[in-house]
Amino acid sequence: MTRFVLDKNPKKNLTDFKEFLELNTLNLIMHSDPFLKTNFIIKIISTTNNPVIFLDFDLLFSGYISSHIIPQSQNLTLYQPTRKNWLEIIKTILLNLSERKSILIIDSLNGLFNMYSDKKNAGRLVNSFVMLFSSIAKMSDSHVLISGMTRKKNGEDWVLSIIGRHVFRTKKMNAIYLEKINSSFIANFLDEKTHPIKSFKIPIQSELI
């Protein structure tokens, strides 16, 4: 299967990538390396002037900020959801998304599922939350990025690592798989059969990897 990786200058590559990313409101960022995912998120935050709302279910990103490994950007609002505060956080985020163009980052889909691991209808709950955020974000031309640590099951279907739940897909959603090659990451946009249709090579400027 042919995969096209752009070899232009890095700034042009990043600009083209962002334009492709913004084709849909909802974006699923799949990866197998949490450090690579974190660098990807740092890159996204550093290249936007819009408010960034960050839901840190895994607490990895919060840990880097509290340890001063990465700086907290002025446009970043960081939340650490729990079952106790989740509904209040949802209300706040929906209000913010409806009022101003923003980027909502949900890190991660694995963590959101884990928060409701004792619920039989966890899948339905998680899907409802995601679609609610997406519908409100669309009103203000905002974008939702959801990270998920994934693996391929039987070489075909993508599932969330450890918990084994299938990765949900909708027609109006970008599905992106991250890879690392030397000092760059490759962001592969996937079609409905998870074949790469467009790939972008973006340099990593970080000590996390």
C-alpha cells in the first residue's frame, strides 16, 4: 500500500497538516507510544492562538506540567476529571465551546472508559459524551481531538490497548495514527478501512522522546 509523506519544509508541512485536521470537527488520534502522543499534543497547542481545553484523564500531561518538564501555555485550561466532578466539568466545557472557537483535547479515550469501567453501558456513555462535545463544537467551528492508545486485533480491527474495546468511528471524523521515524513523527490519516490516505512528517523538538 503506497503511503505519501510530504517532504516539504517543516513549517509548510505543519500548515498543510492543520488544514487537513480541520476538515472535520472530530479527530481521533491513535498511537502506541504515550510520549509520542504527548509531543503531538504539545505541537498542536503551540501552533494555535485559540483557547485549548484539556481533559487529562491519564494525568500524564498534568504531571509533565507540574514537574516543569513542559511549560503551561497561556491559552491552555487543564482539567483532571473524576466521577465526582465530571458533570460540572461537562457543563463548563459545553458553555465555553458554544461561546468561542476552541480546541478540546480528550486525553485519553482509554482513561474515559476506565472512569466508567464498572458500568455495563460504558460504551454508550462514552459515545454520548463524545458526540455531545462534537455537536456543540461544530456550532463555534471548534475542534475535538481524542487520543487513544490502540493496537490492531487479529491484524484488522483497532481496539483500545489493555481494555480491548473497539475504537468507534463515524463518517465525519478524522482517524489519525501516529508513528515515530528518527526525530520526526508521521501523522497518518486513515480511510474507513484504516489504510493511510495522507501522511505528514513533522519534526519533534522535545526531550520527552
